[in-house]
Amino acid sequence: MIRLVLHKRKSKKTNKQIFLLLVAIGVAIIINFTWIIKTAHKTFWPSLDNRILFFLIRITWAAITLHYHSLALFIESLVKKENLFKNWRQKVLMPISGTLFLFFIVLAFVKFNNPLARPSIELIVVRYAPYYYLFALLLVSLIVALAKLRSSDIPRILKRQFNIFVKVLFFPIIATEIIHFYPIKSLYTGRRYTITAISLSLLTYALYHCIKKIIGLRFLNIMNHVQSKKKLYFVHNFKNILERFSQISNTRELVHITKSFFKDTLQIPIQKTHLYIKKIKNKQYPEEDTQLLTQDESIVETFLSAQDEYSQVQKILLQEKIVINDELAFSNFYEEEKNRKKIISFLNHLNADIFIPIYENHNLTAYIIIERFARIGAGNKNYEFYSDIERDQMIVFANHLGKIINLIQNKNVDEIIKQDKTLRDSLYVKEKEIAGYKESIRSFLRNDKEKKIGIISYKNRMFTSVNQTAQSLISINLNTHSGHPISKAIKKIANQVIEYKSPQTCFIKNMLGEKLVVSGIPNIEKNNVIITVRHPEISDILAGKISILKDPTLWEYVLYLETTEYGKLINKFIPGDGETLLNFKVDILRAAISKKPVLINVPEKDIVPIVEILHHISLRETLEVIDLKKQYKNFELPIKLFGVNPAFGLGSKEIPLFQKLDKTGTLYIKNIHLIKAQTQEYLEEYMKYGTYRNFKGHNGQASDVRVICSTSTDLRLAVQDSKFSQTLFNELSKSSITLKPLESFHPEEIINLATEISKQAITTDEFHHILELTKSEKKRLVTSKLSSIHELKSKVKLMLIKKTQRHSIYDETHFDPAYNITDPEIIEAARLGKHALRDPKIMTMLWNKFKSQNKIAHLLGVNRSSVNRRCKEYNLI
């Protein structure tokens, strides 16, 4: 009562509820006092005057009327803000209660001198009044209040208070009064005063316990915040958080520390806690500031941007440091306030229990959001509401978190790590470019030592070697080997010179596979054509190709394609030189000598050869393939890639791939568009910073794994549909290899590619002129609607086989066994054929790649039994 009286003096808008409760408690004291007097009179104070005793009893009956009516009004006033006295039910009940109250008061004074002469009307009223108290007043008000709770948007704290009132106080009152008014004779007779004393003592304790419990739940706003039931040793728990703060190296780790803090300290599930850190605008690189906001971030930014810097809402957020939905709703229920309603609406729109803004120098740097009803169903029913101690814990944590965020952002640790990785990757590319440039220069220097130029005269359809150099470079007799590709190419140049009366140039390959430049000029005086043959110079290689490059500044890559081993590997896969194919080959070479993750978007059958080329040029030893069409259960994929935090007990004995492949391996992820959002986040971190985290882990670990991804869909559309991460897409877009289906190519490019492919396939020079593709065959290839280079190679080889069968030279014709292979190691094995069986290293390599005796036998052109025997000999099976 003292507590309520003191609060009543301070409060302005809750006088009604406090007054009714004070009346109920005050009257309860009178009722208990009368029972004490009556019990004393019965036991050890028989001399007490009956006039005083009956006077007190009748006054107490009047007080009981007041007690029940005030309790009934109080319980309704808890959930109703409107004036209860205007209710039609109260207009009926108030006169009845007033009449009963006056009846007992008047009777007490009128019958003071003759107390034992009790009128019959008094006995009737005493007998039936309890029906009115229990049912007409208390029970009806309880039902009305419960109906109001179900139909209205009542704060959860108030619902909890009401639940406590009903269970702890009102049900015991009703049960006790029923025993008093309708005693069980066998139990009650002779023990009336004992049972009464016990029941009133229990009711007093119930009232005390009830009020204490609901005052802790901010009863009638007596407290500013929900009170904790027990004192928690926050400092002891927080020292672990401080230790983890000291080890922070980037803002990503803060998210996991925040989730862990709320889970361990406040029993909030990890998935219900969200930390959003506002990105500092980068004036130097403004294009990097563009990022897609999540739904929560959009709601917060919209709400805060609508508030003026000096608005009351901003002041509330700065002063309170934390806003809790349930407490604001409870405060606003009794004392409505415009700005408070705005914040409640914002929290409801955000579907949040708690919003913790984190300010540094009055600037919002981050905020924490706890989802609505985060602790319901988590085994924490007793701690559903956030207490004052828990509130202080959150504020202390947020203050420390703000300092750490400010420190990291000012130091730009993430940016430093990112720039460091970018510099290391750039340095790696430069080293590769320099190595390629040196190899190109060496190839030109070797050919320029003697400056050999062969001269050939062409007249009357006959070739005459003018000097020995021509014969040494060509190595064949152009007149007798008229069907040879070299003879046909040189003769074509000569005829073009004669026809157009102008110089002509082309490239050929001699018997040693060296590229030569053939130039023809007309000699009008002697009526012949002078043909020169020489090794190419840089200008010869670049002539005519720079103009078809999308980016002419990449001219050095054209040199690398023609003069380095890497370039030759790519040219073997794509021998054509059209505009589309040349730019495609440049893209492959640029991606190959880089460390950046590569996104491949080409026809499916061409993906594996490109992956093998990138893997080989990267000088990696192990190629690991992850096909996302395979069903990975739960967290199997991220655990396979990154491992798992040991604390979760999900650990696998298998070493995570990012550790296993570090510095030695290539990771190829097929169908990257199927990867799940959580794994995208981990993969994106690795691509940005060169470090990966264990699944559900916090600390980053450095790794150097070459990542190659492929997709068969448009990732831009997936990003727009929120099915793929914008940031991950940005990382993959930095180095991408794209090729449209061949059917969209210019016909000349397809013909050129098919011609070069046919030359690659046939190793028997004398049959080149017989097996050369005809115009009709080339036209058929153009109209075949080819999708991939692999399909074109297969069709060309099929045509060549049919031609050899038609000319009965199939057995004499030798096709390159590595014709459609891009892996250099397998190419070497295929060309060795049966001789590869004698080399344990080659056989071990083939077994590791194929894991199939049949495939190895088919590649080497031998029987499976021979392969089986060698595999057993080398302990491979």
C-alpha cells in the first residue's frame, strides 16, 4: 500500500487503477482485522462487548461490498482505457452495491445498542449477497476482461499481468469465498476459525506475491522497465566477449560474436538476431558503394531518413539506446504519446522485439534487430520479457560493439585485406604476363639469329627454289607433292598474286610444326611470281588481329597465343581465328593467368575442356569437381568446402576442400546458380578477402585455391529475383568466359574453324588433299545448328571417317588420338599409345583421372586385359 500510495503521488494518468487497487487492499485489511477480533473473542477475549463486535462485523460486510466492487472495476480497468462508469452494466450494478453498502452501515449504527436482535432482512441479505459478489460482480468482470484481451491489441506485458492476477489471486479468492459461504460440514464444523485463519493468511500471501510479481512486470508503470527475478553475474559472462573483441580483424566476425552473445546471455536463437553495419562511403571508389539492401535495412533506412535530425523520435533513440516493443506498447497503453506510437509502428513493420541503434559521435554506424517473439518456444518461457538487467547487458554490449566498429571502419581492416589480396593477385598476373612476354621474345630471337629468308620462283605452274633456305624451311618438293597442304597454300598465294597483280601474304606450318610467313609479289619483267618464306615477326602476328580485338590494348595476349606453350594449348582446343573466337581465346588466356575466380558460361560440352585448360595453366596439381545437381543434405556442402566449427559437434574427419586444395588445387563448382544462400555468403568472403571461415565459425583462415564456376542460366535474372547474391555475382563477373552457341556465329568463322579442326585430326599428310572438306560439307556444317565446339569436332571427325571409308583408306589414315583432348598429360599419354603402359607415372596419372580400366584402354588403343595387368603390377588396384 505504501508503495502504491507513493507512486500515486507521482503518477498523473494511472490514478484510476491505483485508487481502485488501494481501496481493495485497504478494505482487505479491514476484513482481516475483523476476523482477528472475532477469533480473539471466541478464543481468549470473551469479555469483548458484543456491541463493538457486531458493529465491526456489519461494517465489514459493507467493506466486503466495496472490496468486491473495487476488485471488479480494477480488473476491467486494466484492459479498458474508456470510462467504466459510463458502461450500462455499471449503471445497474453501482446502485445495487451502493444500497448494500448503505444497508450494512445504517444497520451497524441503528442496531449498535441491541446487536443480537438481528432482523430477518439482514439474514437474507447476508445469505444471498455472496452470490452477487462472486457472480454478478467478480465473475462477470473477469469474463468481460478476458473477452477484451482476446479481441483487442493488448500489450503482452499486460496479458502476463492479467494471467498472474487470475491464477494467483482471483481463483484463490473465489475458492476461499465458496468454502466460507458454503462450508463442507464434515470439514468445517468446529474448525471454522482455524480454516478461516489459514485461508486468509494464504490469501494475504497470494496478494503480496501477486503484487510483487506484477510490479516486476512494470505494473501500472510503477517501474520504468521489467525487473529481473535474479541478479546475473554479467561481468563474469562478458569477459569472454571482451576477449573475442580483442581478436577481431574484420566486421564479418562481429556478426557471429553478436549472435553468440545474444544466444549465450539472453537465450535468443542465433537465427533471430541480426547485426547490420552501415557501410562508410568510399570517396575514392564510389562505384563500390552500390549494394542491394535487405528488407530490414530498407525499412530502417526509410524510417530514419523520414525523421529530422532533431526530431523527438531521434532523441528517444539516442536517450533510450534500446527500444523494446513490449515495453513501449505497455507504456503507450496507459499514456499514449505520438512519437512513441511511431516507434511501435516501426518495430511492428520491422517484425522486431528489440531495436538497438549503435551510435558513434551521434552518427548511426550499425543496429541490432531481434526478431519478434524471439524467445517464445525456445525453452525460456519464464524469461519471455526482457528484464532491466538484460536491458543493461544489451546496452553495455552495444556500446563496446560501437567502439569496435568505429575502430575497424576507421582503420578499414576489411578494405586493407581486400586491397592486399587485389595487389597480390595483380602481382601474380604481372609475373605471368612477363613470363609470357619473355617466352614470346625468346621465340622471335631464336628465329632472328640467322634471318633466314627462302626465295621461290613460280612460273608456268612450276615452283623453283632460288636458294637453299627455301628448301630447308619448306622441306618438301612443291611440284611433286602438289596435294600437300603446304603446296596448296603456297600455290594459292601465287595464283592470287597473278590474278590481282598485288602482294599477298599467308601463314603456313612446315613439317616441324613451325609457323612461317609466305609472301608473294608479282615480277612483271620476268613474268613470274617471287615468293618469300620466313619466320614471322611480331608485326606479322599482330597484323589484321588487333583490329578485331574488342580491347586493342590486349594485343600482347595475341602474341602469347601464338608463341607460348599456354597459347598453343588454347589454340589446339580452338584452332580458328575469327573475331568471336579470337576474343574468346583471349578471355580464356586472361582468366588462366589470373588468380581471380572464373565464371564460365559456355555450351555444356565445352566446359570441361576449358576447366582443364585453366587448371593446367594455373600449374595446379589437383582438380576437384563439385556438381551442384547432386543432392547435398542439410549443411553437407558448406561443411565439405569449409569444414565446421567444432563447437557444434557436426565435425567430419574429412579435411575441408579449402584446406586440402590450398596452393595446389583447383575447385570447379558446376551449376553455381544452385548454391544455397548461406554457402554463397561463405564463398563470397573467400573470393573477396582470400580467407575462409569454418561453417558456423568466426576466425578466417588464409587459402589459395583456384575457384572456377560454371552456370547454364543468366545470373543477372537470378540476382533480380533474389535467388543469387548480388555481391557474389559481382565477384564472379570480374573474370568471366562467355561463348554463344556456334549457330549464332558468322558462317565464315564456322568454316574456318572446321577447316583447321580437320587439319588437326589427320596426321597422314599424303591424304590431306583427299580428305579436305568440300564446299557442300562445309555448307552442311554451317546449317547444322551446332551448339558447341565439341559437337563441331565430332561432326568433322565423323565426316573424315566416312570419307576414308569411301576412298578405302581408313586403315592407312592415322587420326590424332588426342584430337579432342585438352589435358596436356592425357594428350601425351594418348600419343604414346601402348607405350604408355610401360610408364608407371603415366599409368598412375591415368588411373587417378579416369578410375576406369575401360576408359584407359580406349584412350591408349589397347586391350582392357593389358591395362588390368599393368594396374596390378603398379599396385593401382
